Amino acid sequence: MTFLGIWVRGLAMGAADAVPGVSGGTVAFLTGIYDRWLRVLTAVRPSLWQVFRAEGFRGLWRALDGEFVLPLLLGIGMSLLTLASLIKGWLDTVPERVWGFFFGLVIAMGVQLVLQIRNRVSGRDWGFFALGVLLALWIGLQSPQSASPDLWVWPFAGAMALSAMLLPGISGSFLLLLTGLYPALIAAVSGLDLPILSLFMLGGAVGILSMAHLLNWLLAHYEGPVLCLLTGVVFGALVRVWPWQGAAIDGSLVLLWPQGAEVLWPVALLLVGCVGSWCALAWSAKQHVEQS
């Protein structure tokens, strides 16, 4: 796989991680780099110090698959930094259009996930798919909180969000949205608030490395149920990115039905997101097969 190909996948993962309801792990899984990404994360352990002492930076580069990690992290970082300020502005001005586009992305990724895992799971595993849908619906219908967190909160937020971003199906941005931290984080990224971002990334590094080891074990022992559960979560998360939303008196989420001309742009962008995502994922899968 070329530097450019990995970098583009990193861009897509970063874009997905910025969207509530979509996961960078989903993109990694669908574009054929998930196993390699998981191997890199599980390679981060205390024994790396011995590798460094014996072989220096060259040994670390090989142990951590530097030819893969460097372009991937560059793509993720560039995408997050670029999209954060754009998403913040768009959500303030045209929220229904933004959520319509995201809704289409999630639909395309969900269908692609089903096609990817259908030959890797047994019939009884699909019960976990239903469980994942119900779980995501229950979480998604909770009332989003409003938070102006203290600095000590951000390492825990990073651990929660980045560990979730590793999972195909569960979005760290989605969890941040529910806890009321998503707007504050988007503002911190767009404004380059270094204290908040440093604490967030420190906690995130601990969270994602811990989750990588746990997920590696789960996939080794319970691959079918885990894949079905996480795929179900993707479809259940659609409730959170429904373009037309309101709030009840108690603050709970109310799904609305659009009226008149207000439906045109969100539906058009939904189709753009769905078709564009489908074509991009299909092209990536084809490239992965040709290079295998």
C-alpha cells in the first residue's frame, strides 16, 4: 500500500471521527487497514524500550510499522484540524443540511459493514446485531447534556472518545455529543486551545492503547458476536444524526418530520453523502484486493 493510499485513508478516518454517529474504526475496517492498525496499537508495550536500546529509532520504526503509521496519523490529524472549524460553522448555520449529509454517510457505511461481515459470522450471531441496534437507540435517545468542563475532565473525555473511535460502529464524537463535550472540543480544535487538546490527547492515548488490547482479545475469541454488535450500533446511531430534531419539555430528543421545501437540501445532501461514501469505500476495497 502506497504512502498516498494510506494518507487518504487517514483523511477519511479523521473526517469520520469528527462526525457524531460515524467512526474512524468503521472506515479503517471497510478500507482494509483495520487489522494492521490494531497490530500497531497492540505493539505499543513496555518491551519497546528494549527494542529502542538495542536498535535505536530504526528498530522502533520497524516495530511500530512506521511506513504505515506516519501517513495514517498525518491524514487523521490534517482532516481533524481542517474539518473541525468547518463543521462548527455549518452546524451553527445549516444544521439540517449537515445532519442530512452525515445521515447518508452512516447509511452507506452500515450497509457496507453488513456486506463485509456476512461471510464471517454465523446465523445466531445476528442476535447481537439486534442488540447493538437497541443499545444505540437507547443511548441516542438520551438527552444531550450541556457542559463547560474543567481541565481535569479532558483526559477522561479523551480516553472515552479515542477508545470508542477504535471500534467499528461506535463513534467517539457520538459519546462526546451525549455528554455535552462535543461543542467544547470542536471549539478547542478550531481555536487550537493547546492545554485542552494536550490533556485530551494524553487521556486518549491511554484509552486507545488499552482498548486495542481488549478488542484484539475479543475479536480473537468472539469475532462474530463482536462484529455483529458493532454493526448494529452503526444502524442504531442513525437516530442521533436524523436531520430534523427537536426537544420535549423535559429536554428529551424528539424526531420531527420535515415540512415543505425544507426537506430538499437535507435529502439531496443525504443522497450525496450516501452515494459518495459508497463509491469511495467500493474503490478502496477494490484497491485493497488488487494490492493483496
